[in-house]
Amino acid sequence: MKLFNRYFLGASLLASSLCVNMAFADNPKREFRGAWLHVIGQTQWKNKSTEQAQKYIIDQFQKLQDAGCNAVIFQVRPTADAMYKSDLEPWTEWLTGKRGKAPDPEWDPMEFAIEEAHKRGMEFHAWLNPYRVTSNAKEVLPSEHMAKKEPHRFVKFNGQTFFDPAYKENRDFICEVVGDIVRRYDVDAIHIDDYFYPYPANGKRFEADDASYRKFGNGMERKEWRRHNVDLLIEQLYASIKDEKPWVRFGVSPFGIWRNKSSDSRGSNSSGLQNYDDLYADVLLWAKNGWVDYLAPQLYWTLDMKAAPSRHLAQWWNDNAHGVDVYIGQDVQRTMNTADPGNNDKNELDTKVRLSRRLPNVQGNVWWHGYWVTDNYKGVADSLALKYQSTLAIPPAYGDKSLKPDPVKDLSLVNENGQTFLTWTGQVGASLPLETDQVKYVVYQFFPGETIDIEDAQTIIAITPYTGVLVEDYSEGPSAEGSTFVVTALDRMNRESEPVETKFK
């Protein structure tokens, strides 16, 4: 196989980074830059053939990569259904138009999406909603659905059906679904969103669990009992993931307010709905007990919204997450629609990005939703690509920092058909995957006279799963003559190997 074909994607990564990587010198080398791509409510999937849907995934992922994102959070289980081949739950109606109906010809969207993310050097976080079974009152479940066969395990509220969090059988089943995904798919993380006990609706709070409270309450105060039920799931989910593959991370994206200061002196200066009191989600307990690897609080409000100022809430999560990595969930539309007079800016993007980088426990941002990024809403993708995410970034490292992958071998420059490729030999994988396996490579370029410093994000020219990149095409572009190239390996925990270098003479 020709070198050009083997390394084509790596070459395209290199070309795009060379165009913009000098634009914003303050961009960090390590940063999580994610985007949520939801399936629920996205009716366009139902109208696409297999080929069209695959092209759509490619297009969306490529646009996110072009905007500088290094992770995609892709919804694979919106309503106790599957955007993938599953023996446990039916195909999602959001893919085919009918719950349980397989795509024709049959394919596996999650498997395809993982492959497309990884070939671009991006992480894939499989996003699930744990409790929701239906999204509206009109949806009719098939007669063989467990909600029909064992209705006592489910509750209804605001026209929707949910697993009752009180039942151990439900917690076990949700963990079985997650364990199946982690076991069969090469996901980088499992991600759940903010739906625990149902949100209040139409001025009413959820009160549909009288039967299970009588059965399982054991004299506990009802709110504490509900929180305990959710705690049990979170703890069990974390263990289920780590039992299968210790390197797969567990992330939660909670509603942006834990508690208001008026309810708890530890709370934030806000006056909105509360995770702890309204959704029965004690997010800080999960972080304190080490049951989550990261939190992505949904700070979808404007910087100075009175009830929920995202400026202050970002600081609050930084200060109260017990050392767990925090990625700020940013609402693209509100951010781009709102002027920032304090920064003399027509939108809030600059202030929000700079704030996230100033806070030591905040390690990145997640853009809600990714379709606004790929549609370049009010130029957001342009701003990210040309400034805030113009340099390539490695996601934060996890696990034992004393462990790292082996360095690459046989680093060399190869000429073929008027092109120069940088190539190397990667690690030969073991029979069973290990957390220290090489899964990606980082390529740095230093021009003549430039100090070799691999902590400088501007010097990264590619992050790729392949063992080579095109570094010079003699028919176009600046000459790489005299440059020093450095290559490192990343393992499954994003830990970086010792560098290996070679010079283009």
C-alpha cells in the first residue's frame, strides 16, 4: 500500500493545523474540547438511508474536528433504546422511525461513529440517559416491553415513563446495558446526563413513587431515600465500567446548580432549580467518593443572569468538585446571542473560554449542542477554529501518572513521489488490551533555531492513531528543511510517553 494512502488522514490533520496554529498562543496543550450530539428529537435521522446517515456522521465529526474539538459525546441510548446493535434493548425510533425496527440494510451506528472519531484522533464518549423510557405521552410501547410486563418497576410523570430508581432490578439492568457497551465497544467514556428523578413540570413536583416508597423506604425521609436510590446507581455504574475496562471513564453532566446558598451555606449564589432538592442528585457526594471521573455541569446561562450567573457558577464548581475534573457545559446559542459589554464584545465566547482556562480544576468545555457548532451558528465554529481551539489539544490524563506508554521506535523520514512522510513503529498490542497500550500519537514540529519544548501547544501538528504523517509536499507549502520533528505516544488514559526526535536535513 502506498505511503500516501496509509497516512492521508494524518496529512490532512497536519495541513489544517499549520494554517491556524499560530493564531492564539495562550491555547493550552491539555484541554477537553467536547460537543454533545443528541439523537432524541433529531428527526433527520429517520429520513436517511444507511449511506446517507454514515455520510452525515462523517460530516458532523469532520466539522467538529475542524473547529478544534477533540471529543464527541454521542447519544446512543436516549429512551431505553439503542443507537447500536443490542440484545438488551430495541433499536431506537429516532434512527428508523419505529422503536425496535432495525435499519435496512442493517448497520451499527455506534460502531461506525467510534471508528470515525478515533481515526480523527478524537475521543468517543457514549452518552446514555439512565431512567427515561418514553419521551412523550403519545409513544406506545410494544407489548413485549418490560414496562408492559412488569409495570410496578416503572413510574409515570408528565406524560413520560421512567424506570423507578428505587428498584434494584432497574439499577442492575441499567448497569448491564452499560457493561455490555463497555465490553463490546472501544468507547473512551460512558456519559450520562442530568435526568435522574424527573424535573418538575407544569408547577408540579414528581410524587409518583408512593408504592415503592412504602415498599423500600424503611423509615427514611423521602427526599433522602430518593437521593440514596440515585447514589446507589452512580456507585454501581462506576464499578460496572471499571470492572470491564478500568481505563474507560465515567462522566456525568448535571444540571448547573447543586444547591442555592439560600438552601445550604455550601451552595452557590443562585436562585434556580437544584440538583440536590429537585432531581435528588447529590453530585458533590459522587465526586467526593470517587464515583465519577469528570463532571460537565450544564452552565447554559449567560454570564450575569440573575438567577444563575454562569460566571459565578463556573467558579463554584471549580471550588467544590473535590478535585474531579470539571468541563463546563456551554450553551452555544445563548453565548453567541448575548453581548458582553464588560469585554467590549458582541458575544460572551471570549470571556467564557478565558474563564474556563483561568480556573485550575476546570479542564475544558463541552459545547451544547454540537449541531450549532457544525452549523457555524453566528460564526462560532470560525471563532473556535481560528482562535480559541486553533491549536491541537490533548484531553486531560487520568489514572496513575507514574505509568506511561512505551516510546515509539524507528522514527524516520521517508521520501515518496515528491513527498516526505514522517514514520515510526508503534507498540505491538498484547492479546488483551491494557491501559498503557499506545492508541494515538502526537507529532510536534520545531523550526530551525526554535527551542524544543513539547509543552508548547503551537508546536503540535498532528494527533493521530496512524504511524505516519505527511510533513512536506514539494509542490506546495513551506519547506520543512531543517525542522526537528518529535513524536510521543498516548495511552488509553491520555498519558504521554517519552519523546523521540529526528531532524529533517
